[in-house]
Amino acid sequence: MARIALTLFVGLIAGVGVAGAEPAPAANATAAAAAGWWKPSINQNLTFQYQLITKLDPARHFIPGVQVYFVDGFDSTPEAVAALKAKGNATHPVYPVCYISAGTHEDWRPDAATFPPATLGTALPDWPGERWLNVSDPAVRTAISKRIAMCADKGFVGVDPDNVDGNLNANGLGLTGGDVLSFVDWLAREAHKAGLAVGLKNNLPMVPALLPNVEFFVNEQCHAYNECKTYDLAVAAGKPVFNIEYDPSAFKAACANGTASGIDTIFKKANLDDCRQACGEAGLTCPSGASPSAAGGAAGGGGGSAGGAGAARASGAAAVAAALVAAAAMAAW
Ligand SMILES: *[C@@H]1O[C@H](CO)[C@@H](O)[C@H](O)[C@H]1NC(C)=O
Ligand SMILES: *[C@@H]1O[C@H](CO)[C@@H](O)[C@H](O)[C@H]1NC(C)=O
Ligand SMILES: *[C@@H]1O[C@H](CO)[C@@H](O)[C@H](O)[C@H]1NC(C)=O
Ligand SMILES: *[C@@H]1O[C@H](CO)[C@@H](O)[C@H](O)[C@H]1NC(C)=O
Ligand SMILES: *[C@@H]1O[C@H](CO)[C@@H](O)[C@H](O)[C@H]1NC(C)=O
């Protein structure tokens, strides 16, 4: 879910109830956790790509020097994840991160029927087929746990659980900050048990409470919304912050500020296809959709049903409108 509208932050969050009695993890999970998980450091100067709609094809989508790739967990094959990792080398390892929606139901996913209807809340206005989930429900957690296992099985090194900000949106389920906070706390422990790093996406009021639980942060539009300072404590703790801007002027300001904030910013179209613009790159081809990789991705993307559903999702009016606004503004730049 690309963040486009301004979100109201509702209150601050109380402390999270950590630990408690848990079922013993499976032997495999124990082994995975014992082996540890990816712990990226801000000192590695990691650059990233955030590509959800265009199905991963490492032969086309690997970008020399870019080390962290956020791609769709369901749509990416284990072979593609392995091939992407193989593009890394000793000085520039490649880290594939598994995007899943953790806090919303997406009606086109293969496991969509495993979420009981009673756990579905309000529809997301900008994203057809997507509804908030009751993240406190055990059946929801079981389904999300399976998604995390899928990410591990496919060879990802981290998981990027999206939509963990139901408490900041009209969710129809009465989700509170405390509900979401305990959900992310649970998510982080599940990811670690599976041997995966985990990030917190958006939900800025929870950054302080969840700083110890996650290895990295993903943000949309912290420059556009003047919220990057929220991540100062993450930067101070050495944890990378991967920020995406959709508005060209915000992106330009972020680049002008250099690396002072410690936040890694790229420009993306709102549909999060394979087009990527980094600071300092010549040729602002991204918003026009004219980059060679974007054209290739579109041509190659007609195959699976997941790709089709993704395309339908990307054609949400808000996403298209935002992309057009971005294109116009970038052309002016
Ligand atoms: C990261 O960037 C800083 C500042 O430019 C530099 O001093 C450091 O050597 C870089 N680290 C790596 C691993 O590239
Ligand atoms: C490792 O890969 C990077 C691109 O990601 C490249 O710039 C660098 O030259 C490679 N190093 C070696 C030793 O091949
Ligand atoms: C959400 O799930 C929890 C835990 O099962 C339950 O107590 C709560 O009533 C549910 N909320 C709604 C709105 O169904
Ligand atoms: C551990 O997980 C791997 C990958 O999911 C699987 O292939 C293997 O069978 C599992 N081993 C055990 C003992 O469950
Ligand atoms: C630029 O970075 C500094 C250092 O983190 C920060 O204080 C300032 O607010 C940033 N300015 C903008 C426009 O992002």
C-alpha cells in the first residue's frame, strides 16, 4: 500500500508486553534462530530497490551496487531469489527481502481463503480487493506465520510486513495502537524464529517502542511529510532506514540534504514497479515510465495470475493519479 494521503497520528503507544509463554518452536525454526539472522548496519551504506508490481527477474532487475531488494514474497520464485543473491559478491552481497501484507487481506493471494471472514475489516479506499485485518485474531496470526515461513523457504534474508498501521486508519475493527504494537512485536519474534530479519514499515509513533525488535525501517514519504527526524534514534542505533519518495520535489529536497540524515532515499512511481531513481543519477526517466527496465518489465509481466492481480491493484485510481502527478512534476524539474 503506497502511502499517499496524510495520515493522522493518534496518540503515543504504551509499552509493549514482550515475551510471555509461547509454544515451543519447531526444530527447524530453532535451528534457523540459532543460526541468527541478517543484521544490516547503517555503516554498510546499503542501497535498495523496492519493486513489488514487476515480478523479479534477476537477469533484468539486478542493479550493480544496489544490495537490498524488496520484492513480493508470493510472486518471487525461490529460483529468482537464489539468482538474485548470486549477483552479489564479497564486497557487495545482495540481500533479498520478502514483502508481505501482514495487516491487510488481499483477495487475490493464494492463501486468501484461509482468513476467516469475521477477521476482515474496512476496505482500503485506494487499494481494490484489500481490507484491514484483525491482527489480534489467532487465525490471522497463523496465516501470517505461514507467510513468514514461505519467505524463509524461498531463501529471503528478511521480511517486510506491510500495513502494520491499521490503528492509524479507519479499520472497522476497533484496532488500537496496543493491538498493533503487540502484533508487530509478535511478527518480529516469528521472523527471527524463522531466521529472518524484520523491518517496521511506516507507523512512525511506534518507532521508539519497536527499535529494539527490528533490524531496519521502511518508510514512505518521510521527506514529503517532514517526519524524517522520527528516525534519528534508528540512525543513532545504527539501523538502516529505507525511505521512498513519490513526490519529485520531496525527493529533490532529500537528495539536496545529502546523507546528513542517515536515511537512504529513492524515488519510485506510486505503483512500485521496477523503475528506480537514486540521488545523483542523471536522466530522470522514472516517472515517464520510459526507462528500459520499466518497459521490459511491462512487456514480460503478462504471465501469471499473480501478475495480473498485481496489475489490477496498481491500476487503483489513486496510484495512477499519484504517478501522473509525479510524472508531471518530475518533467518540470
Ligand atoms: C560508508 O560511507 C562512509 C561515508 O561516506 C564511509 O566513510 C565508509 O567507508 C562507507 N562504508 C562502506 C562499507 O562502504
Ligand atoms: C562486486 O559487485 C559490485 C556491483 O554490485 C561491483 O561494483 C564490484 O566491482 C564487484 N566486485 C568484484 C570484486 O567483482
Ligand atoms: C479481534 O480478535 C480478537 C482476538 O481473537 C477478539 O478478541 C476481538 O473481538 C476481535 N475483534 C473484532 C472486531 O472482531
Ligand atoms: C527445514 O526447512 C527446510 C526448508 O523449508 C525443509 O526443506 C526441511 O525439510 C526442513 N527440515 C526439517 C527437519 O523440518
Ligand atoms: C537534513 O538533515 C538534517 C540532519 O539529519 C536534519 O536535521 C534536517 O532536518 C534535514 N533537512 C531536510 C530538509 O530534510
